[in-house]
Amino acid sequence: MGGTSPPFHIHGFLPREGPERDKALKSLAGLKAHCVLMETPYRFQAFLDQLIRVFGSGRRAFLAWEIGKDSEFYFWGSLREILDESRRRSLQKGEFVVITRAL
């Protein structure tokens, strides 16, 4: 077997706003680990915009949307593709987890 997979860093919720939030995102963007991130349901689109700004639009990620509900949805792609798909599906407010791929 060729090597091991990067570890997962489960961060959960980021600081709500301001310089602390930007600092936290920048520190996560440079980790050599997959990052598990959550945000409140009503900040979903803004959160994706911030991830793209800090991590880059091409960073690979996984979106799990409304796990266990009728509207459950999973998507793997770049952060830009996740944002585009979420807009296409009108995903505005809901419970979600985003896992960004390690560098």
C-alpha cells in the first residue's frame, strides 16, 4: 500500500465574524489535513464565498446537506463547483457540513 491518508481536522464552528474569523480560516487553509467545517444554516452561501476567498475556488471539497432529511444531498467538487451547484439547487438555508481536502 502506498502511504497513508492525511488526517482529519474537525474544527466545527468558526468565530462568528471579524478578524478572528479571517485568522481562523487562513490557519485552516494551510493545514495538511482534511478540514471538517460547520456553520449556522442561515450563513451557508456567505460561508462558501468566504471559503473560496481564503482557500481558493479550486480547492476540492465535499458538501453534506441536510443529512437524514428528505432534502439530503451530497456533492464532491471544487469549492466553486459546490457554490454553483448549491445556487442551481437553491440551497439557501439548511444544516450542512463541508469537508475541505488537505493540501
